[in-house]
Amino acid sequence: MNNALIYALGVLFFVVGIAVSIGLHELGHMYPAKKFGVKVTQFFVGFGNTIWSTKRGETEYGLKSIPLGGYVKLVGMLPPAKDQDPHEVRDTNTGLFTQLATDARNAEYDTITDEDLPRLFYRLPWWKKVIVMAGGPMMNVVIAVVLFGIVIMGFGALQPTLTVQAVSDCAISDAEQGRACTAADPETPASIAKLQPGDVITSFGGQQITSWDQLTRVIRDNGSDTAELTYTRDGRAEQVTIRPTVIARADLDDPSETVEVGFLGVQPTTENQRGTPFDVLSTVGTYGQDTASAIVHLPVRMIDVTKAAFGAERDPAGPIGVVGASRISGELVTYDDPTWAERGSRVLALLAGLNLFLAMFNLIPLLPFDGGHIAGALWEALRRGWATLRGRPDPGFVDVAKGLPVAYGVGMVLILMSVILVYVDIVNPVRLS
């Protein structure tokens, strides 16, 4: 099978994975809503023109032409205005923002019948609202955990071991990697100590070594101090006194920074290792932290992406859109001639990371995100609870319609970001190479 076909299959698999993830996200909203008695009239994956739909009971299920999102129609998301009959259509001239809320309310209640009134979403207790709105993001978290579990516990991954694969001839900085050694370059401490491929490192500086990551950090932190290195060769324990050299290397915690660290000059062998459930949870936690940081810095990074649209260098660690992610998926299944297991593992890992991003992005406490509705429900609980403690009248439901101007503003920003990302992903894409 040629690379062009494999590339296309990688893109197709990723797009289908996105559509399935979106559908499950919406299912995470719909299922608890129906269980709580809310009327659900529509469940669609995608936007734009309807390409297929069918009605089951009171709910229409379908697919739309643009697979970039989805929605589930929960009847009665907006409460009526104070002292307003739900069927009363109002026209206000008190300002643009007020009119936006009024228009949305009128559209909401235009098709609501008297039989629907007990089943409106806004009438749910606050905790049920939280469950319904958090159901979508939590479904994405579950998908991420399952996919990471398949990748880590099923496929496994190449991991560095403590067995030496190669000994570097000269000590050069990261910036000089790739060039041949010269007579002017210093010999590496590992070469001076006569370490050989096949040696298994067991301790450094009196500290027992159990992983390559641990060894790397210990050597780096050691600097140029003399240390005892023990290893096994052909089943025999050996020990040598070694003095690492200090060179400029990328910071392990922030690869964009360069630091002066200890350097030994050995490269590890790698082997496929399957992880444990703990490794899965640890990976999800690490991805979650990185995702939260990416979301916080998204506005600044979007400025860099916009500059890339006009010819500036594209940051390979910056935001990418659906087009860019699909392109990366195609490259992942062809890059470095991987096995089919590696291809599947790479795409599933990409989808897992995407689902974790969707979960956390949707929990931003602003409308129209799910987090905005969750924040409204929590504010309702706090306000009603405070009124009860002080013996005051029930303040009633929180009117999320008042936050619609913010929702429209956020929606416009999201559309603009999407357009920019699609354009830049086409004219100045991120590539694995």
C-alpha cells in the first residue's frame, strides 16, 4: 500500500474519530437530560445542511454537512423573564443587550406547549443541571482515558532502557547536534571510561538507578563533579570513576530554554513496554496540566498564529485547527515507516489528546461553553442557599439569558479563531519533520 493511500486513511480515521467524539460528547448531555425528564427535540453531529436524519420518539437524530461540532436541543434552557407568561412574546426597546435576551427568549418559547412546561431544563434543581452540562466534557475525559489505556496498556510504547545502545565520540551542545565530530571536540566522559554498547547502568554517584529518565536527571544535576558509575557487562558488575562534562542542553522541563548541565555521552536502547493503569492516569494528568496551560496562553499564541498567516515562522508547539490536526494524523501514519500497530497507536493518542482538550475547553466558565451553564447552576445554588440561611424569599432561577451578549461575543471570537487556524493550517502548516 503506497504512502498516499495510507496518508488518506490516517486523515479519514481521524475525521471519523472526531465525529464519534462529538457524538459521544452530545450523548453525555442528552442521556442524563432525558433521565431527568427534560424534553430533547434534536441530536445532531455537525453543522450546516442536514445530510441525514431520523426521528425516534420526540427526538430527531441526524448528521450535518460540516463535522466541526454538534448540538443537542434541550427544551427550556432559558427561563422566562420575571413576571412573564412563558407564551407571551415581548418586544423591548431598552437596549441592544436586553433585546438580544428577549429575542432569544421569544424564540425559545415559540414552540413550547403547556404540556412541555414541567419538562423545561431551567426547572431542574441546580445539581441536575450540573450533571447534564458536565456530562459532555466528562464523556470526553472518559474517551481520553480509554484511548490512552488502549495505547499505553494495549499497544505499549518504545521506552528507553538502562542498556547502552551507543557511546558518543564527542561532547557537543544541542545546537551542534547532527554534525560530525572533529579533532577539536572534547571526548565524552563515557568514551573515556570505555563504556560499551550492551553495558547496563545500575547506579550513579551511589544512587541506585531504576529508569533512564532518573539517570538523565541525576547526571544533569551532578554537573562536572566526580562520581562512581556502576554497570554490568556480560553478567559481571563493573565500577568506574567518571567526571561528566558540562555542556548546553535543552531544559527538560522547558525545552525552549537552554541550560548548562552534566553530560555523560551514552544513548539508550529502546524496547516496547506496556504500561499500567497508573501510567494511564499519570499520562492523563500530565496531558491535563499541559492542556490547561495551553488554554490559558491561547490568546497570546493566537497572535503568533496570526503572524504566521503573513509569513512569520510557525510555532510547531502552537495551536492547530481541525485541518492541521487531520494533516498531522496523515503524517503520523506515514512518518518513519511505522508498523500498523504504531500507526494505530499514534492516531489514537492524537484523538485522546484532542478529547482531553475538548473537555477542558468546554469547561471554561463562560457562555456558550458548558462551563458557563455549570457556573450559572452553581451561582443559583449559592444564591438560593444564602437566601435560605438568611430567611429571605427564594430568589428563583438564575436568568442565563442575561449572559447571551457574552455568549455571542465569545462565539464571534471562536469563529474568527477557527477561520484563522484553517487558513494558516493550509498556507503555513505544522509538519512533523
